[in-house]
Amino acid sequence: MMEKTDKKTDILVAAEKLFCEYGFEGTSTRQIAAESGANMAMINYYFGSKMGVFKEIMEDRVMSFKSQLNQIKDENISAKEKLMKVIDQYATRILSNANFHKMMHRELSLSLRPEVFDQIKGAMGQNLIVIEDIIKEGIACGDFRDVDIRMTIVSVMGTISMVTTSPNKIAPDTSYDLDNEKDREVIKTRLIAHLQDMILTHLTPKQ
């Protein structure tokens, strides 16, 4: 059983690497089999098709972040502290998996597989609701002023996405590489500090 579970994981890891490099259309089941050391029959057994592999990877990423968000939401800390944690963990998560984020963004924007992506977008929408609830909590207790919540969330997520896809926009005279751990840490530190400062300035009630 352990060997089978490990092989399933090997398939998912190999497929994610290939999808990030070549996209969904540019990756074949045969390539996934060769990269993972599995055979075609094993891929079909676990996932049914290349689409099944892709769907499981996407769902796993979205659902694992939802679990992370719910843990933060349920912590016995202020809404302000929760939101700072969300920004920290969301930025860290995306920057640590920049190639996957770029691939997912590209595939979702193409909308070539609506039956899968509608489901994934629905799950992502649930994640937005969790963040929305944290901001509503802060507004209700007076820590935050009343704002356009969805625009606030999009401002955070859009900034993270832009920095991830085009890191040199924040430092035009350098050549940041998110695959380089040192560069990634510099970008992450700047990004989190900026977003936390921006969002606190935006949400703090005016005197």
C-alpha cells in the first residue's frame, strides 16, 4: 500500500513539474509516466487521464490553502493579527511555488477546460470568503474602518500575483530570479512588509 501511495505521489510531483514547464497542452501522459517512473496503466488507474492528474494537483493546492486560512480564522487572536498572518502565509505560499502559480494563472485565464476550472474557481471563491469574514470581523469590532472588502482583497492578491509573475518590476535595475532562494527571500520580505503596511494604513479607522 505504501509503495502504491508513493507512486501516486511521484506521478503528481512529476506532472506538476511538467505542467509548470510546458503547460497542460504541452505535456503528455507519456512524459508524465517517464518523469515519474510509472507506467501509463498506473496513471489511468489513479487518475483516469491527464486531466484527472491536473485536476487533483489544482484542487490539492486550493484546498490546502483553504485549510490554512480556516486555521488562522479560528485562532484566538485579533482580526488585525489574523489578516497579517494571511498576508504573510499567502505571499510565502505563492512565492515558494511561483512556477505553479504562473501555470495556474495561465490555464485559468485560457478557460479551455470550463468543467474543471469552474470547480476550482468555486473553491478559490470559498477562500476569498474566509478572508472576507476576517475583515468583516475587524470592521464589526471597530479595529477596521468600513471599506470595499473585495476590492481590498483583490488589491492584496493582485499585488502578490504581479510581483510573482514580474519580480523585476519592483527592482528594474536588478535581475531577480524566484528560483534563487536568496532573491526569493529578499522579494518576500519586501512584499510582505509593503502589503502589511498598505493594508493597515487602508483599514485603520481615520481619527
